[in-house]
Amino acid sequence: MSGKPHVQIYSLSTCSHCKAAKKFLADCTVQYKFVDVDLLKGEERAAILEDVKKFNPRCSFPTVIIGDKVIVGYKENEIKEALGL
């Protein structure tokens, strides 16, 4: 498979570690999608939390998915490794 892996972040809008993870990806010019779970309401929020639990049963943030690798928390070295940087 060529190209860059898909990157998804499940985060909280108020979380400093989540902000750091997004900034790190932006600084590395990595395109990513993110969901600030705390800004969602009702069924949408419940559905996203179910998704997060599939990757991270503790449901802590940030949960960073890079390709098929799941990184829980802001772990710069693991993120770099998963991105092949």
C-alpha cells in the first residue's frame, strides 16, 4: 500500500494532551481527521464513544489511530514511528 496512513484522533476540546497531539501532527504536515467528543450531544456522542471503546476500552483521550495502530495518549515517539517519520 502506498501513500500515507489514515489518521484519526478522538479528542476533547479542553484536553492539553489532545491539543499537543493535533499540533504535533500539524507541525509534521500530516493530514488527520478529529472528533472533539465533548462537543457532541446525545446519540452522536454515544455512537462515537462506542467507536472509541473499540480502539481504547478505557475511553481515555487522546486516542490516536494511525492506519491500524492505536496510540492512547500523546506519545510523540509512537506517533512518529506509526507515521514512519
